[in-house]
Amino acid sequence: MSDNTLVFKRKIYNTMLQWKQTKEGQTALLIKGPRRVGKSTIAQEFARNEYKSHIIVDFADAPEALWEAVRNISNRDDFFMRLQFIYGTKLYERQSVIIFDEIQKCPEARQAIKYLVKDHRYDYIETGSLLSIKKNVQSIVIPSEETRLTMYPMDYEEFRWALGDEATIPLLQSVFETRCSLGDGVCRKLLRDLRLYMLVGGMPQAVDTFLKTNNLVDVDNVKREIIELYIDDFRKIDPSGKASKMFSAIPSQLAKNASRYQSTSVLGRSENRNTMAELLKDLEDSLTVNFSHHADDPNVGMPMHTDYNQYKMYLADTGLFVTLAFWDKSVTDNIIYQKLLSDKLSADLGYVYENLVAQMLVASGNKLFYHTWPTATGKHNYEIDFILSRANKIMPIEVKSSAYKTHASLDAFLSKYSSRIGESCLIYTKDLHTISSPALLYLPVFMTMFL
């Protein structure tokens, strides 16, 4: 981490603190997540604040002496002594932490975690890309002495914190809980704020660049670099290029407004079940993608009635999604940038909002499911964009990129499954509004995080 890189306040920090206080060295902490999401930065910041001393072992750029030490890692006394000499840092029993950064590049260190934790002299934090970790641990014993955390791109509240705003989200939550309106003028202002998040996204490097330059061209260039890293990673684990093709096609697949991701239109032919399952697993493990699966029988306990062969894919970060959607154009020609900034996003670009809602729901701890079924004429399908479980009821959600309050799919869904539904929700771009019978919540898109 360079000295001029901003360190952002992240919610995962409190979860890490809880691990330290409750586990007391009984497990190592594994922080997994996509590349450039901030894993190394948060680990270093945590070590600096919460321990008397720390050593960062970066396996992506380790000296030869470190590899010699790892080869003798079974001799803990020797290993710890060498580490202290290599990094010029004194370790204190139960007051120091050792960070294994990019742990996927050293399977031997990952396997030794079991014994290092048992030794109990120090705490351990591992960081790495889950996709790379999976590919490099096939010949080792995976330690059970790990507490695993997933790190996502900065959510909207973290983005507001980065801009120096800690008031807006708590105020919005109180509005959401009391179900009162905000007024059109306030809504327009809050929607403009949200559109900036849609453009910049939640990758720390992109946010850092925006704060330093206030230039969306610079931000877009950073996002392109990140996407290229992801595509390179996919090609390393899948030389056929199929995984990278499926990743790159996510915006175009959503733009088709089809009832599922159509892999044959991307890959050119149907893959056998095993090959397809492995491709999808790699995409899921990369954590660069959020999957939404089709709920065949939408009810509480949806995973029991899910068709995992029918799915949609969203990018985990909407800022990256915006860049990938117009990959062949420079930022100055990017129609999404122009239209988002001017609040003139046309209906055919509404899938940007759908990707944002998916990201916000996942950041709030929700699993994604959707449901489609044919209309009476059979000429097209009704579709509920997202379905959430709430107590013993479900909440169907329809997403609009406009102010329109029409909701034919919600009406049809309510008619078909009324006994299963607690409250329905239309996410759109206007003020909060409720209808009591049937229970329907018109929710401004910037309040999605409270669902």
C-alpha cells in the first residue's frame, strides 16, 4: 500500500475486531474477495491499529529468504526467528499478527495454518482471491482453523463515508422505518448522489482516483485496468476463454431482457453439464459476479425450489458494469455516463439500475432469486426481478429505471401467490410511497439497502 493511497472506512473492520476479541487466536482470519477490493489494505490497517507489532508477508513479492523460511515452516521457532530478521520487526507473544498476503501463491503456508494456530503465539490473517486459492490448494489439506470473511466492493454507505458524508444514510434509514415522504426536490438531490456511485462504483482504487482528480475519465481508466485483471485471471484458470467470454457478456445479456442468461449465444454452442457447472463455479468463486437463480416455486425456503440451471448474472460492482457495458468506447463517448449524469437514462438502459439493486441487496446480506412465468396469451413472460424471504412471507420486487408506477408483473404475482406475500416492493426513481391494500411499497432506489 503506497503512502499516498487513501485508507477508507470499511464495515468489515468491525467484523474483524469481533473475530480478534472472540476467537483470541483460536483461528486464523481468511479474507477472500475479488482483486482490488481492498483486502490487503484493510488487513494492514487492522494490524497497525489493533496489535503491538505486525509482519506482512506478501507472497506476490517475497524475497528468497522468505521462501527458505517457508520450506522450514514445520520448525516454528526457526520460522518465527527468520521472519523477524527478514522483515526487521520484533514479534510479541499474543500481541502480534502475521499477515499472509496473496496466500494463494503459497499453498504450503496455507496448509501450515493449522499448526501455527495451534502454536498460539501470534494471530494470523490471510488474504487472497478465492478463485486463485481454489486452484492452488488441490494437493494440500485445507485448514479447518479458519474464520472466513468475504469482502465486497464498497457499498453505498461506505461510498458516502469516503465523500465525508456520515449523515445521509442514517437519516434515510429513519425515513424508511417511519415510511414518510421526502419531497421531490430532496429525492432529485439524493438520486444525483446515487448516480455518482453508479458511475464511480465501489472499488477503492476507483473511489480514490475520483476523490483525487474529480475526473471520470481517470476513474474509467482505472476501472478498465481492473476489468482487464479479472479477464486475465479467468484466462489463467480457463485457457479456453469461455469464462472470460461469459463474464464480458453480462451487460449484453441483461440488455436483452431475457428470462435467463443464455450461454449458448455467448459460447456459440451448448456445453456439457460438467463443463458448464465448472465454468459457473469459477465465475461464482471469483466473487466478481452476483448470481440470481430462478425460484420455480417462490416461497419461504426458496433454495429448496431453485433451478440452478436457470440464472442471471450481475457484476459485483456497478461502476465496473458501466465501464464493461461500453467496453469498445472511450469514456467521453460513453452514453451511459452522459445519460446518468444528466438524469436521462432511457428505458433500454434500465439494466444498469437492475445491476445496482442486485449489488445493494447482496451487500445487505440477501441471496438473489427471481421468478418468471408466461402471461395468459403465452406471447411473453411476467417477471419478478428479485424475491426476498421475510419471516414466513416473501417480498417480490420489481425494478424500474423511471418514475413510472405501473407494475403488471407485481399485480399478476400478487394474484397468483397472495397468501405467500407480506409486502410487495416497486423500486423506482421517485419518492417513498405506500399503499396499504394490497401492501405495496414504492421505494426510491437509494433506499434499497434497507430491504
